Amino acid sequence: MNAVNMNWLTSSEGESLMHHFYVNSSKKRRFYGILERPPLSSSVEEVTYKIFMIGRSGVGKTSIVARLAGTTDLNSNYCETNGIKKTNVFWPVKIWDKVVLFKLQFWDTSEFSIKKYSHILPACRDKTDAICCVFSFDDITSFNDVPYLMNTMSAIKEKPATIVIGTKFKPWSSSTVQDIQVKEFEEKWKLKVIKIDANKSSPKNETIHCSYQLNEICNILWNRDKEYLSKQLGQV
């Protein structure tokens, strides 16, 4: 079920709000600190979600977050995350007839950090709203790991939503992970795999380049909490 209007950002209302998220007339996304938020009307409801990124080293967890935050492209040089990296991504969506500002808090770490520091995994799991399992279309092992990763996180008491993202997707050529395997996974687990294209993002259409992925993430989170958000937005 899509509560989020996936095409709203291309409307005049959506376009009029998006300039708050960019530096002046440039195409560079604006960075907001811990206590900051986009200067939207006070009538715009804000909801916050903690998303824990998990997956094999090198599949692109950190690059995904950077791409969704508008700070860099997916093909940045690889460097394993040390400790915990927390990134806030603000994203406006239209649900029914209301604009809602999602504050997505991405928590990113590495297998090395989890093994080295005992506090890392408990901190990332604590009060998590969504688990984001990441695999690479070029690495079949990382894809096969996804069900195991989902099961290891199933004991979290908050019952987080599950998000699955596949990186390095090449629609123009074959990949190690084939389309039929992805479809079988989606049918079995009743989950939609969010694909991240291997192409570099263009500053000219940066919003369009990540809007589908961010809208899908917001929609998954809404479906997890639709009863609560329905009451919050006065749509009982």
C-alpha cells in the first residue's frame, strides 16, 4: 500500500518546498545540524525514525547513506566505517492531503567495529525503527545473507520495519544477482527490494535521483506505524 504520493515532488507544491533543502540556487543539498531542521511551516508535522544499516563490508552501506543525504555519489572510494556514523536526512512527503517531514536517522557501522567494540551493536539496535539490509547485485553471497540478517534482528523488542536495498544495480546489463532471484525473494518475504543504480548521480537531477528510494523508505516506515501516524495526522 502506497500512502506516500510518489509523484508529489514534481508538483508545484512539492517543488516550492524543495528549495528549503538546497543551498541557495545550487543543486547541493543543505546540511542541517543536530538541533536544526528545514525552515518549513510549523503546520508541517515532523516524524523521526532510527534506521540501522546492516550488511557485508564493501556492499555500499555508507555510500547509500551519503547518496540519500545528497553529500556524495555511490562510487566514492571505499573506506570501512570506524565506530558509528550517524546521518540525519530530512525528506518531505505527501500523505493523503498533508505534508509530513520525515527525519531519517541512519546509523551506520562495520563488521570490524561490531567485533572490536562490544557496545556498538547494542547501541545500534536500541530503539531501532527499521533495519536496512544491504546487498550488492555484484555479490551473490551478500544477497544470500539477507534472510540471515533479518532473522538475527527479529528479536528486537521494538519490532522494527525491514528495508532491503540492493546496490550496484545495472539495468542495462546482467548482474551476479539475477532478476528472478530478486522476484522470488520479494514473493517469499513480502518485501520490495529497493534498487540503487550503479550510475553516478548527476547534480542536475539530484532530487529525482534519490526521490524514489527515499519515498519508498518513508512508505515502509508509514506502513509500520500507520495506525499511530493516522491519529497523529488526524485521519482516524
